[in-house]
Amino acid sequence: MVIIVGFGNPLLDIIVQLDDDTILQKYNIREDYEKEETANVIRLLLKDVSHLSPVFAPGGCAQNTLRILQWILNEPNSTVMMGAVGTDEHSAILEKLVQEAGVHTHYCRKENHPTGCSVVLIKGVHRALIAHIGAAQYLNIDDIRCNEKLDVLMKANLVYVEGFFVSQRVAIVEYVEAFCNDKSIPFVFNLSGVYMIENFPTEMWAFAQNADVLFGNSREYKTLIKNTNLSLSVDHFAIQLCQNYQNRKNLPYGKLVVITNGDECVICAHSGGHIEVLHVPKIDKSKFKDSNGAGDAFAAGFLAGLLLKKEPLTSMKWGCWSAQQIIQQSGCTIPKYTAQFITSID
Ligand SMILES: Nc1ncnc2c1ncn2[C@@H]1O[C@H](COP(=O)(O)OP(=O)(O)OP(=O)(O)O)[C@@H](O)[C@H]1O
Ligand SMILES: [Mg+2]
């Protein structure tokens, strides 16, 4: 059995179907808009939509990846989620939903801070997203440096950190990365968002360089390239990132740098100057629901392949298959069927 420990923002998605524009106008929210709001605005907004029967779903990037990985690996408690939530009603709802997906939750509780959430306001084909990271950003290094958490980390076969987690918690990521190096545990990092690279250029660059496996989309890699003042194509940059890798963890393909680009090719560079390119299989338009969680699902499929010692190209195919299943669900929802088919993909 393998154990994957994820670090990220454990967010609760609160999905609301709007019948008219009243709420959007009151809070000055444009359709298809994404923004962060204060705890107070979220509280008022939730009060105003409470009569619209909000639906709860687990969210957060690393948490999504762990839920999907758990579905693929299909062995109880293969995945463990670390992060901070509040002591409010939302924390209990989130924990229950994540545990139902088979993920072991190792949340730290922060009194006086609400559990992070993303309010998804749906009107017809449009969706606006209003988020508040809340308690998640108050996780501190002592919460991780305790025996209970270190015992879990010690057993990990792989540690996965979402880029959004870097905000306010650089010291934790540095600590986890050093711990992984010391114990020879592969450290996997997802760039997660262009604005993270813009806001934390030095830190994100350091994590990108030190990660044993790096995920991101092409926009994120282009932002990294811009910040480093290199004039390289994304492919050459990926190859360069894999060079001079010490491979203290004895990974069969050395460092892996994976670049997704929506429905365009996936690229994976690995140590020794190799690069694999895979055309993303097309999805029948009628089956396409939304691309919510596609990147998180791709990472889950790819990591499942990696953990089962598949070649990089096979892991890329597993990533695509996994993303394809999630795109055919509304939101980042685990399908009702098993993921067994994935094991037949070479
Ligand atoms: N329209 C699509 N058709 C088929 N596959 C898709 C499509 N969009 C995404 N995918 C699959 O999902 C993978 C990840 O997509 P993408 O590059 O958009 O991730 P991302 O930008 O990180 O997304 P996210 O916003 O979820 O983090 C792609 O490599 C592909 O396999
Ligand atoms: Mg992504």
C-alpha cells in the first residue's frame, strides 16, 4: 500500500443556483468572475443565498487531487490531507465529505477563523466564484512539526504540495521539502496559478527547481520563464529544469517536469534531456460538462502512474484519462463508476 500526503487549502465549495441577478448586483459580481472576499462579505452573501438551497462539495486543489487519486488507487486511506480549517459548521461538513471520498483528513483546527470556502454562483451557463481562504492560511510550522504529523509524513511514499499553499506558508513548504529530502521522499509541487508565480517569484522558482516532480500549465511555465529572464521555449525550459538533478531519491526517470495546456499537447521532460509529447484525446462536445478540476485530476492520474512505476508516457496517458472523466462531471466530482479502466492503459 502507498501513502500520499497532500498539503493545501482545504476549501468547501458552496454551490448556489441563482434565479436572477439580484445577488450579483448587490455584491457587484460579474458573471464568470473570480475574486477573493473578506470573511464578512462571505458571511453576508451566504445569509442572502441561504433560501436557494446551497449544495456543498469538497474543493481545494490538493484535496481534489487526493480525492481523485484515492478513487484511482482504490485502497482505503492511501491519501492524507494536511491543512487548516475552522471550528465552524463548514469544517464538519467538509471533513465528512472528504472522508467519504476515502481521504484521511489531518486537519488542524483554527478557532476564530472560518473554514475556507469558494461560493460558486451559477446563473445559466455562467458561474462566478467568490472565495475566502479563511482558516487555511493560519496553519503554522509548529502545527506540522509535531509528532502526530511527523509520524504521518514519515510513512509517506510521496508528498504533494499545491502552489496556492505557498501564500503565508513559505516556511512550511521549505520545512516539508527539507524533510522529504532528508527521508528520500519524492516532493511533488504544482505551480497552481500564474498569480502565485507573480506574487512569490523567488519562492515559487525555488520550489520549481527543488521539486522531484513539477506540474503546471503552459501559462504558469511562461510566467516562470519570464521571471527568470531566460529566453527559452517552454520545452527547452523544462529540459533545463531537469538537468543537473542530483536524483538523491533514485527516481527511475530522475526529475519530471510536466506541462499541460488544456486540450493541446501534454509535455513531460525528464532527466537526461528526454522529452515526451502526448496529444490530448478529444472529448465528444456533448459529453463535456465543465473543465473544473481538470488540472487537479490530471495530476492525480499522472501520480497514480508514477506510484505504480509506469513510464512517463503512460503516466501522461493516465493523467489525460483521469482529467477526461472529471471534465464529464459537473464540478470536481468523483464519478460513480470505478477507475479500474485506467490500469488497462499502457
Ligand atoms: N477541453 C479539453 N478536452 C480534453 N481534455 C482536456 C480539456 N481541458 C483539459 N483537459 C485535460 O486536462 C489536463 C489539464 O488541463 P489544463 O492544462 O487546462 O489544466 P489547468 O490549467 O491546470 O487547469 P485547472 O484550472 O484545473 O488547474 C489537460 O492536459 C488534458 O488532459
Ligand atoms: Mg492547474
